[in-house]
Amino acid sequence: MMELLQKELGEALQACEQVGKELRIRVTPQQLVPVTRLCKQHGYTYPCDITAVDMRTELVLVYRLIAPDSGEQVVVKVGAPRSGARIPTVSGVYGAAEWLEREVYDLFGVRFEGHPDLRRILLTDDWEGHPLLK
Amino acid sequence: MLQSSVRTEQVTLNMGPQHPSTHGVLRLELVLDGEVVVDARPVIGYLHRGVEKIGEARTYPQFLPYTDRIDYLSAASNNGAYVQAVEKLMGVEVPDRAKYLRVIALELNRIASHLVFIATFANDLAATTVFLYAIRERELIMDLFEMWVGARLTQSTFRIGGVTEDIPEEFLPKAREFCALLPKRLEEYDRLLTGNRIFEARTRGVGILPPEVAWDYACSGPTLRGSGVSFDVRRAEPYEAYDQVDFEVVTHPACDCLGRYLVRMGEMRESVRIIAQCVDRLPQGEVRAKVGRVVKPPAGEAYGRVESPRGEFGCYVVSDGGTSPVRVRLRAPSFFHLAALPQMLRGWKMGDVVAILGSIDIVLGEVDR
């Protein structure tokens, strides 16, 4: 998978590291949808998790995709500004992304472009702010 | 003739948040055409307690008891995912005896949780008696935990590096007794429920979840295995002592409510087998590795995953080398199953909603966190 991603992405692959069963990569927001689609085509059919981490300097979105047969994981990371971030949605690739992205929007304020129904999910609609930002 | 002259329209019906079959506080917005569900929109968040945010303000050991309360029917699996992530970060090697004790705790919790499922699922379908039977057996598990750690529901059996304390002398004989008793009681449930014609009519062929939809929505646990997929974290990525015990991954090809019920019934029998093996082979030795009072994992990230009674429960911990995590992300299986629920509900009648919702066995505590 690592060679495949290196070949397909070239310069757009900002970081790539194998840790145990996890292949951790970092890509640009523009590459996110093509990368997830590529992973799905190569057996990573289980969109285990989508979340974000506030690293104080930037937000890091974390997409954990798992190949159920081999147990191999691809962890796709995308950097985003801490406020006003706009990231393309992957809900067209994985159904589970629809709710997961709503949660990331709710708690971190990331707007997912192209999302069919981007509303708050855990907090009330009139809540102000995004509580998981530091 | 008559039909064309009658004007019909769709109605939106609110089910919950205080509906007995939602097992907590969940609201379903149902769009109905007569009795038929056209669309469903689950509305969640009523039980949101901000656990992930709390995690960032607590030290690593302090956060452990909070995890018990996420999926409060299965405290051990939440503990398991969290300590697994922290131990991966720290590179702690857990003693063998603790690994076996952890498996015993995890499987006892799985049975206890599945018993609550059987009880409430039957109750939702108007078979009230089964509720009392299943809760009776669950009581024995609560007693075992009380004997071991003092608590019954939110036990915090796990510690970073092992378990809280060794089991008392009388624990193993009582656990053996339980392992001998439960299969007989499961036969009783089968006679009460499994072959019951009303129960079968309410569940067979109802609420179909095709395997490809289940994957797309990242379903796991009995919800996925009830669609004929053999995927179990205990087998896919063995943790604790699961690579040393013999067990079957129970699946059922039906993709319906009955299939998901039968998977859980089968899993309880497998859990009994696992517990019996662990009780027989329990190694001697320490129950906790030496971990200092101040837990400071090196900077980095780790993902711990366990097979909870509901599916894959994951915990993603990011550390900056300090005493508190930068981020604790809790990946709760019920959240995913609830997202997939509309796929199962569309086209079924209002009366089936309760059966379908019951069959995915959600816990709102972990949906809302």
C-alpha cells in the first residue's frame, strides 16, 4: 500500500510512516477524497473512525481506514486551520462519514464541503462555539 | 376507485426522547406514509456529557473511571480500550495473570450486557417473562464483580498495567458454578423465546441490513455478524489473552433482527467457553506491572481497540509527553449502528421500529458520550 500511495500521490504525500499495522500518512486536503477512494478500492472497506485533534498550532483531521481481511490500517491525516477550516467531505466514499463529519463539525467547527446535511449532532442547534478546540 | 378519491399525506412522528423502547434518551423523527416508515432521522445528544473534553483535563489514571460510564452496560470493554491505548504509548508489558483476569472480566461483561439485551428486546416485543429470567442470571455476574472489586456495574476492574487487585479465593469456584449454570439457562431462554411463533413473526426477515451497507456504515459486533460477516476484533487483532483461548466467531447469514438476536445467544455460549478456559489455565504471578504513580507516556499517539458487546470500541489517545492526554477520542460502536438505522427502518411498519431499534442494542451513554 505504501508503494502504491507513493506512486499515485508523488509530491502530495507529505509524510508516510509504518507503525505496526498502521500506515500513517499525511496528505493535502485536495488529495483527501482521491486517497480515501483509492484505499477503499484496495480493500480498506471499513471506515473505522474520523476525528480531529487540536494541536494548538493547527487542527489535524484523522481518518482511520481498515482492511478487514488483513487488519492493516491506513491512518490519513490532513492539516487544517483552527478556525474557518473547509475540508472536502468523504461522505460520498463512506456512508459512516456522514455522522462522523457532523460530529467533527460540531466539536471542532470544521466545515465539510459537499456534505449533504452538515448540522450539529451532539450539541443543541443554538450552541455557540466548538468545545473541543483548546 | 375509492383509493384515488382519498387524499393522503405523509406525517412526521416524534418517537422519544422519553419512549420506553429507546433505552435512554433518543429521539427518532419518523416520516410515515400511513403505517409505513418512509424515512427516519435519529436525533441524539441528550446524554452528552463531554467525556472526551473531560479526558483532556484529567491525568491518565484519573480518566479511567470515566470510561466505565460511557457504555455503562459493559464497563470492562471501555476500560480495556483505554488502557490498551495508554499501554501501547508507554510500552508496558502486562503480566500474564492480569491478561487472563482481564479476559474473564471482559467476557463476564459481555454476557451481562447480552443478558440485558435479551431481557429488554423480549420485553419490547411483549415477552415480559424473559426479562425477569435474564436479569436473574445477570445478578450472578454482578455478584462475581462485587466479590472481586467491590463494585457491580461501573467496576473499573482495569488499571494501567494490569487489574485493580487479585481475585479472592472464593471467586474461581463461583465462576465455575456460573459457567456450568448459564448454558442450561440459555436453553430455557431458547424454549421461551427462540422458537416462539410470535417472537419469530416479529423478527424473522424484519429490518434487513445487507453486509455491504453494514461495512459502508462501519458497523461491527453482532450487528455486522448478524449480516453473515465473520469480523471480530478478538480474532482480527487479538489483545490480552484472546490468542491463547479457543472460541468461535458466531455469525448468522439472515441480516435480520432474528439473526442479530441469534448471534448474541451464540456469543454468550462462546463467552462461557472462554471464561471456563481462563479459569482452568489462570497463571500465577503478579496482577499489575510496575507503573509509577505519575503516568507520563512519551509524546505520540496510539489506538486501542476491543470487541465490546456492541462491536468495535476504540480509544485514540494523543500524548504530548505530559500527565494528561492532548486528546482522547472514544470510538463507540452504537454511534455507527444508529447512523445505519434509517437504512434498516425504511419500508417497514411503525410496529417494527421497536423491534429493529432493539435488535441493534444501542447504549445512549456511548452514542452521546
